[in-house]
Amino acid sequence: MSRQDALKQRAQSVFPRGIYGHLGTRAMPENFPQFFTSAKGVRMTDVDGKEYIDYMCAYGLNLFGYGDEEINNAFVEQMRKTDTLTGVSPVMVEFAERFTGIVSHADWAVFVKNGTDATTLGAMIARAHTKREKIIIAEGAYHGMAAWSSASPGVTAGEKAGRISCTYNDVESLERAVMEAGDDLAAIFATPFKHDVFIDQAEPDPIYARRARDLCDKTGALLVVDDVRAGFKLARDCSWSVVGVEPDLSAWGKCIANGHPISALLGSDTAREAAAKVRYTGSFWFQSGPMAAGLVTLDRIMNTPYLENIQSLGHSLREGMAKVAQKNGVGLRQTGPVTMAMFLFDDDPDLRKGYRFCAEMVSRGVYMHPFHNMFISDALTLDDVVQTLDAADEAFRALAAAELAPNTRLAALTA
Amino acid sequence: MSRQDALKQRAQSVFPRGIYGHLGTRAMPENFPQFFTSAKGVRMTDVDGKEYIDYMCAYGLNLFGYGDEEINNAFVEQMRKTDTLTGVSPVMVEFAERFTGIVSHADWAVFVKNGTDATTLGAMIARAHTKREKIIIAEGAYHGMAAWSSASPGVTAGEKAGRISCTYNDVESLERAVMEAGDDLAAIFATPFKHDVFIDQAEPDPIYARRARDLCDKTGALLVVDDVRAGFKLARDCSWSVVGVEPDLSAWGKCIANGHPISALLGSDTAREAAAKVRYTGSFWFQSGPMAAGLVTLDRIMNTPYLENIQSLGHSLREGMAKVAQKNGVGLRQTGPVTMAMFLFDDDPDLRKGYRFCAEMVSRGVYMHPFHNMFISDALTLDDVVQTLDAADEAFRALAAAELAPNTRLAALTA
């Protein structure tokens, strides 16, 4: 038995049914590795010694690659002085000053751990600010795992009661949702672009974004941009700055300390009073190590061409993939921003083509995701892209030649 | 202006109203420091260079003191290999095996970040397991900051609808609550002992604990012990092992990696199927550094007399404090387990005596809390206790001599 399989078997016993959440592999192609011993830059090495170029970047955590020495050293240096204690480190104030100085709409910050903490706090503050309950969420959008936005078993009807659904980028459906909320609208939530799983991504329609701002201004509701996933991958500001719209609240996480655990809710003065009233805290929320790492990360964001780099690399990957797919007669759809690539195949309702393609890629040392957007980090190089395209050429050829059985793995997601 | 005051002023601007949550100092005695530059063992140093013996241990995070070299080195070594990536480290399986091997009722684990994540997951799993909604929570008990258990502005009526209240240690009130739930009881939650703020602590009445187990068995509801705060401070097992009661689920956090950010929900096989169905994940939940730190922490817990040490130190502190208080004619109440001391004063409804005492202690380099339980860590020594008692002697004398004005600081907690 491989070390990989042995660990998967042990995990079955000590977790409810193996590794859970987005790192569960029951619903991934069969040959996907789950256990890794090390990671550096864009490469990770699994427990059986195989190396992969990783296009998931820990699901968007490492904007500057794994194990960045400068950022990690800042973390360790702070941790050796103090990490979490009965009080806070001055670095917390510095990080808040720096972060709110970068994000145009932001006058204040609250630091939390999970991205879900940030979006949930946004929902609570909007409700406290407006003294209303309804929150508009686009169908299929992910705003974290808390009860107010989740569809999980164990969530009660009362917890879900505040949600109203709309269709992303569809102005009419947004207006209908606002109408449905009547005088009870607390907030409109929006991801910066449509990055749902399983379907093509979509850039935000500026008319939709401006209408959302407009409807919030008219009703007194708060506009919340959930930038947890896309933050700093599209702009050096809140992601809706690219369509000229400023929210009242924005939720951040994942990459703001290049993978060290910290998330944030940023807010404008409009919401300050409510934010001061809502009660929130967490044992680890004041951990200063990630804040020290975050300061270096924000400096890197403001003072290096990382954004232009990942955009340029993303373009190279997209153009290369399109060429290689076409050469092999495969209909490949690449959607959304180039820095957050999504690959789906034409005529592939059960994703059997996507699964086979990703399985072929993984066996060639390139880790790509069959139904979730991917991420380009600043540690990627053109050589890595060339290696990826070589692997893709072979993978497309194998895919074109294969008899594909129905995809039975996906069922594990809902079972 | 002191560096302390300058930082407080800057914090007012970049946070909704200064540092928030349990590390806000608006409701603490006026001279309490908020910003610190370093911490080691039981001592922390504030930004103006003053040193304090800290009886809060970061609110129970560091069972073995601040900056433990062995534990921190294990963290750094793992972080340098990989921390959070697109997959998991084998250390996650090892930590789950070790942890479930220590806690008698536990067959499986789910690792999360916040203590609140662990208690919330417990509530969701109980609801999914029973397909019912009602959760019994003792009045005044703290089970984290999520909507299902919180009283914050911004929580909706629907989110609160599932709660039923009872009185801790009062069997009749528990039975009434179960009756009130009718056929809709999902869970009984319990802290291992009564550790509410502002009031005397109380050890668990074994009859109450056994009746809770009994009522869960009869109704099919799950018993959840919230050991986030008290875990491993009373026993080398779930804290209700001391009264002979095993829960179905237990929530852990704070000290399980000596302050590195990780919490856990542990469960028995009864709840495994529901735990497998409920959907949960977090970007940072698979961070392996805290798991490596946690392995060393659990080894220390199982293989050193830390528990006997903190109990013995706690007894010395309690006996010494009683003597010094008596000598100075002050009526001091010390309640709850000695490892989690709580000091309240007789005839002190607005806590003016407690506030003055803590202010006097802080000015003498001892950080104690006027209305929250404190924590003894294994890094404390008898010399530290002697230094504390010397300070207390002076503080009690100052208190006895003082004219005490009404306590206006507490109002900040609810404002």
C-alpha cells in the first residue's frame, strides 16, 4: 500500500469519514493525492515523494507561493516575542492602519480568523445597523460556512429565514429581490465576480454592481463585497474598484498574510457605530504573528509588480491552454479573470472529461481542479507554464483517445 | 503621553471603537495596560517596559506558559516544511489519533480554528443527528460568539429560536427545559463547571451531570460538554470525567496547542454519521503547524505532572490569598477549581472593590481579572506566588484604606 493510501485509511477512522471539507478527495479524481510532506514556491511534494506544480495555492492562500522566507521570518520573529497574549501587540494597530490605508472604502478593521468569521460579522453588523433582517445572496455564491449562508444539514429554518436569493449579474432579479425584502433589507452581499463551483465564471457586470450600490443607498441597506477568495488577485484595492463601486463593508481572508491564519472585515464610517455595538471575539483573533506576516505581505502587494506578473502569467497559461486544446480538438472553456483560472469542457455535463483531464495532469505532476477556480501565485514562472502546457498537450491527447465512463465520483459531494 | 495611551488613541481610529472583544480595556480598571511587546513564561512586558505576572494566560491559552521553546520549535519546524497547503500533512492524522486516544468518549475529531467553530459544529451535528432544533443552554453560560448561542445585536429572532434556558446544577430546571423542548430536543450543552463572568464559580454537581446524560439517553438528544475554556485544567480527559459522565461530543480549544490557533470537536461513534453529513470547512483549518505544536502539548499533558503542579500552585495561591485577605479584614470569595481561580469580594455589587484591588495589583506588576476566572499555567512557580501574595497584602491594605467611588467602568460593557 502507498503511504498515501495508508494515511487515507487511518483518516477514515479518526475523522467522521476521512479528511473533510474542501480538502476531502472522495469527490476528486481517483488518483488525486491528499497527504503532502512539504511545499515550496508553487511546488508541493506528496507523502510518496511525487512533486506537483500546484494551481490551487492552498485554495488561494499563498499569493507569493509556499514558504516565502521573508514573510515566514516576519511571522517567526513576532511569534518569538509574543503571539497571542493577555493583551495585544502594537503590530495589530500598524496592520489595521496599513490595510485600511490601502482599501479605499475602509475606515476601520476587525481582525478575525476564518473568512467565514468576516462574512458573518458583516451580516451581523448590517443587521444591527439597519435593525432589519433580510440579506440578498446570489444563487450559488459561497459566503462561508456559517448558518446564515449555509445549506448544510443541521441548519435550522429560523437560521435560514433571512436569506433572499437573486441571480448574479441580473439587474432585474436583484431589483425583484430588493422588492421582496420590502422594508426589511439589511444587506446585499456580492462576490467580486461570479466564482461558483461547477459552472463558468463571469466577470461582474458594472451595471449590476452599480445598481447594487444604488439600491443600498436608496434603502439604507449595506453593500458587502466578499473579497475573501478574490482579494488582491484583481486589484490593489477592494475588487469592485475595477468597476468603480465602493462597498460599505468588505470581507477579506486567505492571502492577506500569504497563508498565515488571519481574516478581516473592513468597513466605512457609515457602519462604524453598528460595528461598535455588535459583540464578537475569539481566543486567537489577536494573534500577532499573522499580523506581522500580513504587514510584509501588504508591502509586497503595494511595492512589487506581483499583480502584473500574475496577470501576465495567467494570460500565458490561458493562451497556451487554448492553443493546446484546439490542437487536440478538445472544446475547453476558460472563464473568469486569468489570475483565477477555471477550466470546463464542452459537452461535459457530469464532468467526466474534466475529471479525466485533471487525472492525466496529476499523473504528470500538475495539480489542477476539475470544478473549482484555480489560482496563480507570484511564485509561478514562465518555465512552470511551459511545463504545464507540455503536460496538458499529453493530457488532451489521452483524453481524446479515451473511452470515458460516467463520472461516479461527484456523487460523493452530496452523499 | 505613554506609548500605551498613544496606541490606544490610534486604535480608536482604525477599529470600530478601539480594541474589541475580551481584550478591550474600556470596561477594565483604568490603569490596565492593553498593549504588550513580549511575553515569556508567566510574565509579559507592556509597551512602556513594565513587567507583569499574568494570571490570565491569554485567557487560558498557554497551559505551559508563553513562548515554550519546545512547543514553538515543533511549530516552526512543521511550518518550514509546510503549514497550510492544497492537501493535508500526515501530522493531522497523528494529532487526531493522539487526541482521541486521550479523551475517553472520543472516536473521531474535527479540527477547526475558533472555539466557537467547535461549539457551533457541535450544535449543527446534534441537530443533524436528531433532526430536531432545540438546544438547552444554562443561563449565563458562554458557548462562543455564534448566532445560535449569542445575545449580540445583529442576531435575528430566527437564529435564537432554538435555545431553551436552564439553571446550571439545578436538576429540576434541567428537567423543565427538557419538558419544554418536547419532542424537539437536539442537545444539552454544558460547561464542565459554572464559569460565568461576574458571579461565583461552581463545581458541577455530579447528580446534575448524570441527569443530563440520562435525559439525553432517554430523548435521543446529544450531550455536549464545552471544554474550550477548562479542557486539561481539571483532568487528562474530558472535564466531566471527574464526575463520571461521558458526553457524545466535546468542544476543545485554547490550550490544546499551548496557544497556537487550533480548536477541535471530538465525538463518539453515536454522532459519526451526522458528523459526516454536516458540511463544514475553513481555509486555515488544515494548518499543520498548530497540529505539530499540539502533539508536543498532548505529550506534555500525558507525560508530566503539569496537572498536579497547577493544582498544587492553585492551592498555594488560594490558601495564601485567603490568609492575606483575612489579615487585612477583607471578605474575599475564591470559587471554582483552584487551577481557574475567581476572586470576588463580599458586599461588592458594582465590583468597586474588585476593580480597586485589581488596579492595585496591576500597579504592583500582577495582572488579575476583576470579573472573569483566571488561569494557572505550569510555568508559574512558588516564588511567583510569593511575589503575588506580597503584592496582594499591599493591595488589600490600600483597598481597606480607600474611599471607593461607584464603579462607572463596567457600564462600558453594555454601552
